Amino acid sequence: MAKPKTPAIQPDWISKTLAGALLGFALAVAISGLFAWWGPGGIGAPDKVQFNMWAISLYWMTVWSLVYLFRTGLRAWLVLGSATTAAHVALFITPQILGAA
Amino acid sequence: MRADIIKTYKTLHTWTGLIAGMALFICFFAGAMTMFKGTLDRWAKPPGAQAQWVAGDQWLLLMQKTLAAHPEAAKGFTLHLQPSENIGAPLVWDANPERSRFDPQAPWGATLDEQGELVTAPFSTSPMANLVDMLHQTAGIPGDGHHLFGVYVMGAIGVVYALALVSGLVVLLPTLVKDFLALRRGKNLKRFWLDAHNVIGLTSLPFHLMIALTVIVFAFHDFLYDALSLTTYKERPLFEMHEHHDRGGKPWQAISCLHRRCWLTCNKPLRILFPGKCSIWGR
């Protein structure tokens, strides 16, 4: 039998769960914020805040429930941490790009 | 799919399912009963003398006399056009409008006697239907602040529940086609129960996902709004400020509104909410 190419994923319950809870939430807020700016109607669309608020739970739970697919907790923190940072940087500079600061 | 993924998600599914399931059992059961909240409320009312109801041509008189005798009712009252077991009088107002959601109601009722004289009295309501609703929202966990404490707990349970749903789907994915709608009653009774679990779980998955995600929002919307405000909307207001409607309506406006709206369509109007811009509610 051939050895599996990739090593088996480690459970790392605590670190992965914390990554899903904390980084997952921060990433979900950033995704929702980016959609608020770039999505249909832009930041000023009436009542769009409702969609954006409700959708956070969807983004958050998607990230959190898939975080256990990372091979280790450390990788989960590194990858999700980078993604979260990148998303928040993008969200931060979006008003300047759109000239709406 | 790789065995290590299945193993991880099976563990996740077992424990999240066990933890969430116990609290959700209470909330689901009470929630199903809450669908019949109005009926329960009527059922729980002990039989007794039904208050005198008023005919359609006396609604205006009843409203005017009540407002003259009890000006505090102008803050808001409900005129029930049809009698019902759980309603003590046709015109009902809350004598303690400053109460929080958790204080007991202090309903007063007004009606007209045969001579057309105003009769007002406090009446009691059965707490049962409300208790079932509270069980649905909190699983019976006591305590309240700005929100009920039990609602926060159930919000956290909603998170665990969402994890249980996705992990269950991941575990089932490799054998989904083979196992779906199969209900094998062989020697192994565990197989039978697992098949039943799978077919019920998968067919109701969209509803369960909707419940899990909305519970999280019901519990934590304040924090979600704050996070969006902090990161995205900044000084932009989250809610559009509408100019306040003139809430000082007159009883005759409610009547004329009722007639206008119900001329052809509603043959059985049930409630007028006052003050308000022509809000006629069915039950």
C-alpha cells in the first residue's frame, strides 16, 4: 500500500476551535464589510445593513465549520490569520479606493 | 474522502450534536407548541362570565368614553372587535406601559353596559402561553439583562448546532448516494437507526441550517451591528431615521380607516391597534 502523500490531519481541537471562533468571526465581519462596499448598491443602499448583519452568521459558521480541515491548528491560525488580516486591510483601504472616505 | 477527515468530523459531530441536542430538544418542543400560542392562551383561561361585547356602531363611543375617563389609555390600546375567551373586554390597554418585557402585564379592559355606560376593570391573563414561549426562547435558563440570559446561551448553542450540522453532512458525504433514502432493517439495529437519522437529517437540513443561523442572529445581533459599525459603516448611521409619525391619532380616524380598508376585503376584522396609522390586525 502506498503511503498517503499528505500526513493525516491532527485534531488540535482547542487551537482550531479558537481559530474558528475568533479569526472566523473577524474574517466574517470583514467579508460582510467588503460586500457592504463592493456589493450591489454600495455602502448607501437602503436597508442593506440588514443583509450584511444576517450574513455574518453564515460566513462565520462556514469558516468555523471548515476550520477542522486544516492539517494542524498552527496552519489554521497562519492561513486564517493572513486571510483575516488581508480582508481587513482591504476593507480599511476600500473607502479611499472608492473615494468615499 | 480521506479517512482522517471523516474521523475528525465524526468526533466533532458526536460531541456538538450531544451538547446542542439536549438544549435544542426543549426549545424545539416548546417552539412547536408556541405555534399555538393564541389557542393555548384561550384554552388556559378558566371558564367564567364573558364581558359584555359592544356592537359595531358603539366602537367609537367606547373609545371616546375610555379615553375621557382614562387618558393614559391614549398611549396605546387594542380594540378587539370579536369576543375571545382570553380577552377580558373589547377595549384593552396596558396600565403599566413603562414595564419591561419581563414584567407581568397589567391589562385593563373597558366595555359598555346595556345603558351605554362605561365599565372598566383590571383583568388577569394566564401566564401559560407566555411561559411556553419563554421556554422556546431560553430553554428555561433563567436571568435577564438587556436580553434574556437564556437567549445568549441558546445563541451559543446555535453555534454548536451549526457545527453539528455541517460536520454531520461531511461525515455522510462519501456514502450519500448509497445511503440516502435507504432504511435497512437488518440484524444490526444500529444500522437502522443511523439510516433513519440520515434520512431525517438530510431532508430537514435546510430548515436546520436556517434555524441555527437565525438563532445566532437573534442572540448576538447587537454585537454583529457593533462589529459592522466599527469596521465598515464608521460614522454612517446603521439605521435610517424616519420622521416620527404623528402618533396622536383620533378614535374616529381608526374607525374610518377600518371602514376604508375593510369595505370589501376583510369581513371579519379582529383588532384595531391605537394609536397607529390604520393598523388592523387579524389573529
